[in-house]
Amino acid sequence: MTNEFDELRGLLEREGRGANPAAFRRMSEAAAALHQRLTHEMRQTVDATDPTGTVRATVRLDGRVESMYVSPHALRQFDAAGLGRACVAALDAARRAGAETLAGRLADGLGLRPDEHSPADLARLDRIADY
């Protein structure tokens, strides 16, 4: 499976080398650096808790769950269904925080603002992330 960075590199290889090898090298390095930076950003983590503060979720900015912490108090306070709801609430809060954090970092560091791009643009960014 290829991603858009591989396609970009292929295009640069075909079109850029013959015309201007130095420009090709700069474009290729810039594409690789962007891919590395996006991959690094997506691996960063955020924490959030359920409304009671007794269950904490840590997720990566790409949405993967890194860890869950269930306090002893939560184990005593909740039955199985309540504990499940608390875990889901903590995960939802962490994923929302991750999405907000990622949007801010993309806006600040890369000049990408979700409100200025179409859903298709954002979907392409999602596909090129190294999950």
C-alpha cells in the first residue's frame, strides 16, 4: 500500500531529477521532513478523565489508546456497567483533547487550519499518518 508521500516522492523522482537535480533534492528532503514531523506529532499523547476523575485514559494524537487507569475508588464506586461508561467517557474526553491538540499543532507549526480545508483535505492527512 502506498501513501501520498510515496506518490509525491515518485512524482519528484520522475519530474524533478531531469529538470533540476538540486531542486529535486530540496523538494524530496522537504517531503521527507514533513512526513517525519507529522508522524512524530501523531505519536504524542494526551490524558483525560471521566467526569468523576476516577478513570484516566491516555491516547496518542492518532487516536490509539496508550493506557487506561482505573482507580481503586472507581472499582468500589461503580458496578460493571458504570465502570464501562466511565471508561468510555474517559476515552471520549481523551480523543477530543487529542483532536484539539493536533488541530492546534497543525495550525501553529504547519499553517494547516481545519476550517480552511475541506473534509477531503483532512481525510488525506489522516490517510498519510503512520498508524
